[in-house]
Amino acid sequence: MVNKKTKKITLTALMITLIFIGTFSIRFPNPTTGGYFHIGDSMIFTSVIILGKRNGSIAGALGGALADLLCGATIWIIPTLFIKFIMAWIMASIIDKNFS
């Protein structure tokens, strides 16, 4: 018997990891802004589809913030938490409205 709560926590942790990898390791520098493009946002959208509104948004926020922490952009950790959470929440709301 599989515990549903354990499965949800495990999938959330897996998506945090995939978002972190997509943000941290696969990036394309943008010389104009000093920032970078990454595929982490697509992983956030995937997490919302797989995990739903709450856990998908949490995974997006934590995965993005973890990437900021480990790449040395500590000033962006708190803004990233809010921005990625809101981004994922909006996407989940659009999915709920249009496909439910």
C-alpha cells in the first residue's frame, strides 16, 4: 500500500530538484542585463500540471530560490520565492479555470 502523503512529498521534492537543475545548470547568459535565460520556468509549469496548485507553486518557489542560493545571487532569494510562487499560482489558476 502506497501512502498518498508520502508520494506527494516525494513528487514535490523531485520537482524541486528538477526545477533547480533546470535553473542552475542549463542557463544561457544575457549580456544586456547580466542575468541568464534558463529552462527552470518550464519545469515550474510542469510541476503545476503534475502536482497541482499548492504543491506545484511551493516546488517552483523553492527550486528557484535554491538555484539563487547556490549560484551566489543571495540578494534574489526572497524575490524569487515570491515571484516563482505567484507565477506558478497564476498558471494553476488559469488551468483550473479553463480545464475544470
